[in-house]
Amino acid sequence: MENIKYDLVVTKHPGLIEYLKKEKIVEENVSYLYYVDNPDQVRGLNVIGSLTCVMAKYCAAYTEVDLDIPYELRDAYLTESLVRTMLRGLETFYVLPLEEMKKRDAVIRALKFFALESDHEWDSLKEFLLDGNNPKDHDLYKVCQVLDGFHSFTEYVRRYAKPDFWPEIEAELEERVLKDLS
């Protein structure tokens, strides 16, 4: 899980607060609320617990605590041990307005073009591989993992890297292709 310093826990379950503290997910002195009905209560904060979508959009980060609570316990105040047995997971969300997402998408496209279309970056990888280095230690490896340039990266490994490195990179490419097909 990502290392987030939470400002606020939103839950009606004392056991959840106890669990989050014991697991060191939140600090001992973390603030908590039973319910949020005003955006100013969460605006710009890192929040963990249970919020409506309407309120979650005001958080800097929101981590949903997914509890599998049986119907007969929906109105109960869960203990820490019950939280442990019912916890399905934690999932963090960063909510951005559409215009902000479009701006970020444009930046990512520009970075992708720079990283994957720049002769300098590929020449740097070629020299790196010819020097006998592990392909996974080059920055372009990380970029290609995220920005759909893994086919080109694999081709460079085949051409310029020591054969010892080929199987691992080719297996990763095959895994990506199979994942894309499913």
C-alpha cells in the first residue's frame, strides 16, 4: 500500500480506528469523524474510511476501507477483531476534475513522445546494453513499462544486450501480450 499520511478517518466503527492504529496505517493522534456532511470537513485532506462519492471528490486522497459486513451487523459498531475478519481491502483514489485530467493526459503524451521517439534516449539505451548492463537498470525500461514502448525495448535488448538478459525480457513481453489479448 502507498505510504500516505492520513489526516482524517471517517467511520462509525471504533474498531476500525483501533485496527488502523495497530497496523500503523494512521498515526495515534489522527482525527476522526463519524459522518461527513460538509465538503469543508474533508477538502484537501488525505482521508481513510467510508465516504460518499460526493464527499470523496473534495479529498486530496481518499482510501476506501472495504468491509464485508453481513446485513444483520449493518447498524452495529464493529470491534477491532470484527474489522479484521470483515476487511476485504483498502483502495486509494485521487479524484481530479476532467479538465485537470485532460491537462495531465497531454503532459503524459508529450513525455511519451519525448521518451519513446527521442533518438537520444534509444542511443543511450544502446550504449548501456553494449556495455553489458542489465536492461532493467535503464530508465527507459521503466518508461516503456508504463508508456506502451515495451516492444521496441525488447527489440533493442535482442539486438544489443547480452543473450543472458533476453529470456527475462522476452517473457515479460509475452506476458504483456497475453494480458492485452485477455
